[in-house]
Amino acid sequence: MTEVARRFKQQAQVLKSLAHPARLAIVDRLQKGPATAGELTRLVGSDQSTVSKHLSVLKARGIVDDERVGTAVVYTLLTPCVKDFFLCACRVLKTA
């Protein structure tokens, strides 16, 4: 596999990690600042285990990180440039 092909494959994996409405909602919320797992669970409206799986996907791709603060787990957005993706997606929708 060429370097370019490998890079495209990695980029596709990042895009796949964002390709779910719940994960987009989580990333959108984290653009505003850190949030607890409980807050994100309420935001998404799914059970805790489902939201945990979404967060694991985002964490595995380096999009979010977590930190235990007392008994809570707090998530932060590691890659604020992802907001550019939201802007780009909105532009595509407007021209479609």
C-alpha cells in the first residue's frame, strides 16, 4: 500500500468515527467545553452503555479524551478542528 493510500485509509477511519448522529452530537457539545459522561448520556438520549461505546470510538480515533474527576468521567475534545468538518458538511447540504 502506498503512503497516499495508507493516509486515505486513515482519513476514512476518522470520518467513519464521526458518521453517526450521536457521535456528531457529542462532538458538537464538546466544542463548547468539557462534559461528564452523564451529561453526554442525557444529551444523546440513549442508555449509558451505548453512549460509552460511541465515546470509545471517538477516543480510539483521537477525537476525544477522558479524565476521571472524583467519581465522574469528564470528556474533552482533543481536535477542535473537527468543527471545520461541521461547517463543510453544512455547505455541502446547502449546495445539494
